[in-house]
Amino acid sequence: MNTQARILESGQIEAPAGQIPFLRLAGVDVFSHRAERFRQLSQGHPLGGYLAFLGTLAQAQQEALAHFPAVPLPAPEQQVLCREHGMPLLGAQAWPRDLAWRTGLKVILRYMSVVSLPAPASEAVARLMQASEAELEETAGKLLMGDLAAVNAQDMPFVAAALQVYWIHMAAALGEHAFGRLEQGGLCPACGSHPVAGVVRVGGEEQGLRYLSCSLCATEWHMVRIKCSSCESTHGIHYYALEGSNGAVKAESCDDCDTYLKLLYMEKDSQVEALADDLATLPLDVLMDEAGKARGGPNLFFHPGVV
Ligand code: FE
Ligand code: FE
């Protein structure tokens, strides 16, 4: 299967870099789109309850994004410096978080407090509404460091949701020209985070191109295909799909660093959404885990201790 998949992948001819958009920032309706996709995917799905919950959470995120206040942004000199040195302008760990992210969290929690939720989620909402600033900042710090296992599983989706809103707001306020390419092609040019998945796009000049999608700020950036997003090796790349699937989601694995990242093919399903479709295909993660491969990037709604 791998050999066959490899031949198909190689058959794609990519436009030369420079003629194609390198960066695509998340649109203003990013969370509405994600909410809709979660709702679609939740129908008849074994994890339907959780996917539907995340659909509602994405709606809350849309609400928070729509009312987000103006926040401090990197100065023009800092923007030039980061572009020149290939550093992320809004580094997930380095950027001094404005307290507005917690205001966004409050909007999300209020939204979620009036919808019907399973008991553990309701309890988490109540707890987070009372949590101290120090506690919330500590949780945010762990999340942004990638130490998901250290974060309370019930609190994680709400805090992650608020951080996503804050980072997406900042990236949108700066505009795509603020960001340059990074030294490491597999990290988000805006915030330096790992991708949640990659999307092979259809249509126009992006036809057949692979864009990686940021796990935090949903920025998409171009990376050539058949290349490991973690170590950038072009050898020993293999593709895995679940038996009986329509081929819209495959895992791209690397023999050099033993990681994988899912690729979503719009040609097979035009509605794919990186974060939602990644979560809806957890059996593929189980398969890859059994094959000894680790995820090349986190999904901030997938707690390592839960599955
Ligand atoms: Fe990012
Ligand atoms: Fe690799």
C-alpha cells in the first residue's frame, strides 16, 4: 500500500515557490466553519458527543473573537527583526500574553455556562470561572509549552480555546505581510507552534499543494509534499490510511524521526477542516502509535491521558 501511495504522491507537480501564496491566515469565520464541520462529523460518530461539544465550543470561540478588544502587538522594528532572522513574531512561549486572553476565556465560559453540557464539562466551566489569574496563567503556560499531560483534562479545551482566539486575533490584526519564513519549515511562521495536520488543497494556484495548519493560531503555511514536517527528511516517507476509508485522511510518517502528521485531501472531501478532522480520525492515531510513530504536532483538544 505504501509503494502505491508513494507513486500517487510523486505524480503531483508543484508550482515553483514564489508563485504561490506561502501563508494563509485564518479567516474571520474560522470558528464558525470549524463549528459546522464538528457538527457534520459528530453525526453517527463513536466520539459524537465530544465532537458536538467541540462544535459548541467553536461557536463560543467565534463569539469571543468577534468581540475581542484591541491588544498590544509587536512594534514594526520587532516585525522587521523577526522576518530577517526567521523567528516567529508571536512566539507561543516567548510572546508576553496580554490579560485580554482571559477576558476571551470569560466570554467562552459564559457562553458554555448556558448550554447543556455533560456534568464534567459543566463542573470545569464553574471551576474555571472561579480560578485565580495565577492558576489560569500556569495552565496556559503548560499548554503553550506543549506539556498537555500536565494540564487538567477537563480544563484543557476551554483554556486552549481561549488561547486560540487570542492568537488568531493577533495574527489577523497584524496581517499576513507581518510574517516571514522561519528557519524551520515545519513550524508556524506566526507563532512557532507545531501543525495539527496538513491539508492538500484544491482549486486555483493552490491546486494539489500541501499547507500545514497551526495547532494554535490556525495559520496555514506551504510546505512541499513528501517531506517530513518534523525533521524535513524526504526519505522514508510513508502513507497510511484506515481500511475502508475514502482516503480523505492519511497519516504521513517518517522513518528518520519516527513521527507522523495527518494529511487531509480536499479532493476527496472539500469540507475537511484540519483540527476537526484530525480529532474525528483518532483510530488512525491508534494505528500509528502501534506502528511506533509519535504525533508530529499536538491537537489542543486531544488530551494525551484520555485516549
Ligand atoms: Fe501559529
Ligand atoms: Fe522526520
